[in-house]
Amino acid sequence: MATILRDWSYRYQWLYDSISRLAALSVGGEARFRQLALQGLTIHSETHVLDLCCGSGQTTQFLVKFSQNVKGLDASPKSLQRARQNVPLASYIEAFAEKMPFADNLFDVVHTSVALHEMQPQQLRKIISEVYRVLKPGGVFTLVDFHAPTNPIFWPGVSVFLLLFETETAWELLKTDLARLLAETGFEVGEPTLYSGGSLQVIQAKK
């Protein structure tokens, strides 16, 4: 159960940005956080990249530094308006992640940053299947999202954050084995890389 702070964080960009910067301090700052899932990937100017659930373009701004073919997808018109202002070098489309208006085998990389915890379990499975569909063979799905802390010291902070800013779907993700879901869909995936006492997970899954 979230509080009114959740609504405010989406309504006011300055508040969302402040929360993001504060939360990212545990991994060395927002710039590092936004690129955690991109480590080790080869992205060049011709790489076709989809920033899935791109929000206001916080990660898109890093993706366009490497590729001239970056698309951002989000279901929120307000977020996309901000993204177009913040990162005009990318192109954007308004659509739901579980029903993407793209051809099969289109992207080399699909990336999503702290968005999957917003999804109901059935939505999550549909999104993973859609990502698999739109990726080229050999393409990579990269993601960073919440994970149940492995260090007990981090549980109070994570719990307070989820209570203030998130809904029951975030709590559900803490109990979800994302790597297993990806493997069941057909991805080649190893163990998640964990950060911040295990409260954040990074996964790179190959089609």
C-alpha cells in the first residue's frame, strides 16, 4: 500500500528525480545506477535499442550516447512528453509493454530500469514474452529492479521505501524468481548480479 507520495513523485518531476538520486546513492550515484545493467554489453551507433518503460528518459540519456537507433516506449503520455524534452535524440512511442507495436526480431538490446515491479504477475509474463519476440536472435534483455535483500540491514530501508512509494506488485516481485521466468520463456540467463545488500538485481538474458 503506497502513500500520496507515490502520486506526487509521478506528478512532480523534481520530486521523482530527487528520490531517484537519493535511492541511487547506495550503488555510487544515479549515473552508475542507470548503467548497471549495461555493463559488458557492446552497443555501437547501429545497435537497435529499446528502452522499455522509459519514463522520462533517465536511462535513455545514456543509451543515446552509444547508439543512434534508440527507441523509448512508455504507456504514460506525460512521461513521454518529458522524455522527448529531456532526450530528443531518441524516438518514442506510446504503448503498453505487454503489447508492443513492433515487428518480430527487431532489436539488438531491450533494456528496462525499475519498471517490472509495477506489473501484475500475468502482465510480467506477457511482457517477458513480448521482449523475447521483438529481440533478434542473439539479442539481450537487460534489466535492473528490486530484489529481496540478502543483507538483513537493508530490509528496514527497503520496506519503508516500498510502503511509501510502491504498491503490492513491488512486494510480489521480491518473491518472484525473475531469472526462472526468463529461462522458462526461452532466454539464456545466469544468476542475477546483486547490489545494495541484495536489494537490487541486474539480469542480462540472451535470446
